[in-house]
Amino acid sequence: MTRRNRGADASSSSPTPQRAAAAPSARLETGRSRTSRNGAVAFTLIVFTVVVAAVLALAQLAAGSIGLAAVVGAVVAGALAASSVHVVMEWEKAVVMRFGRFNRVAGPGIVFTWPIVEFYTVRIDQRVAATYFGAEETLTADLVPVNVDAVVFWMVFSPKKAACEVEDYGSAVSWMAQATLRKAIGRASLAEVACRRDQLDAELKDALEEKLDGWGIDVIDVEVRDIVVPRELQASMAAAAVATRERDARMILAEAEADISDMLKDASANYEGDPEAMRLRTMHLAYESVKQSGGTLVIPSAFSEGFTDPDAAEALAKAAQRG
């Protein structure tokens, strides 16, 4: 099976995530049943029992009785048979060693080994695994301590390398992911860490792939779950954000005032040479005031003459311009 096919056929069920460092392990309970090897263990016990019973039955037929030697011989034969027949689950691979040297990768299904000569040291789970890790109190490039939690999804594509190149590949993935995350945070500022999660995920994935490929481990994805800033810094950051918003609001208001002043200047130039337009504007303002207030506008006689007398209207316009 190729590396790509193994990744496509791998089950999404994952073992208990391990947290790097001394913090307690995190487990995401989904309510789904986990896989079990009880059937394989029962098969081994059945093989042992059948062989022991067969040897005792032969001793009974041959000697007419079952002595201590027959019992010991039956137990030894059962142990050898049980150590020679193994059941490897569909998602597992058995790394078989012969006289301490790597011999082959076997499974899934029933795997036979020579007693004493061969044995398999480890069963490699090739399903997708999820490992939770975190970087606690890590300083960013601008010297801000942050706590970052993330999850790496990975799988073993080479059982031989995973068994022979690294002692505990599960713990190695967790520690390597934590160290890589700390380095990535130290190269970026707080704003970059908080606003560029996708870039941080991609950077972590590329770095882990490069380091874990030699151990036969493929990194499928890395997801940053949470970024926590110390509480004593949250208040100052919030104040800085408020100040920035107020500054932007004042700049927008100043720009609006500049635009309005330019528009009023243009309007005054238009009304200066056209008294009729100024009179129409005056009537419009009076109408709007009455419409909005819902009241009645009482116009004094001297003011009403401005609507009919051109000279008076012109005088009002000039007075309005001077005022």
C-alpha cells in the first residue's frame, strides 16, 4: 500500500491525545465507542488452551496418565504456539524481528512467527492520530507572553522507521510539535500570532513534516485552537484599541468637515450671483422647519415683503452672507 492510499484508508478514530509537558492529558469525549483488541487476546488464549489440551490428551493416550512432566510439556507447547500465532487488526502493522534484526512488516490478519527465533516487538497503529500540545508562557518577538494551544493530526506511513528510528514515536510527535510551536511564536509579534493563524498553521505543518518524515510519520494538518494573552495585558490592549478607534473616528469627522466646508463655499458662490436662488433657498428652509416641527410659521410683514420685493430679497441675501 502506498503512502497516499494509507492516508486515505486510515480511520478517523484517534487515540487519547497526549499533552506535551507535565500538564494533564486532554481527551475529547465524542460518545463514540473505541476500538478494542479483546478478540485478538481471546484468540491467543484459545490457541494456548487448545494446544495444552491436545498435548495432555496425547499424554493420556500414550502413558495412560497425566504426570507433572506432561503438564509442564503441555504448558510449554501452549506458550510456544501462542507466541507463534498472532492476530493483527486491520488498522495495524506488526514489525517482526528475527534474532533482534528487522525482518519484515506483517499484517493485517493472522501472522505466523517462528518460536524463539522470531517475535514482533510492536504493533504500529496506522490510523489518523490527534495529539494536543501547547506552548505555555512563550514570548513573542515583541516580548509578550502568550499561551497557545494546538492540535496536530498525523499518521504512521512507515512502520519500520517508526519502530526502528525513534523510541516512542507518539511522545516524539508531541514534544517536537511543542518545540516547533515555541520557535514559530518567538519569530512573530503578538499581532501576527493573533491575526495570522492560517500562516502559523502552515508554518508548523511544513516544519513538522520536514522533521518527522525521517521517522516514518506524515503530518496531515496542524490547527491552532486558542491564543490566550495574560489578563494584565488585556486591559491595556483594549485601551489601545479604543484609542485607535477614537483617532480614526476623529480623522473621519475632520475629513467630513473639510468636505462640508468646501461644499458650503461652492454653494455661497452660487447664491452670491443669483438672488432668486437665495430666495428659493430661504423659502425651502422655512418649509423644512415647519415640516419637521409640525407647527405654524408666522412671518412678519417686513420679512414677508422679502418674498415679493426683489430689492428686499437681495438685501436679505446680503445680510445673510455678512452674518
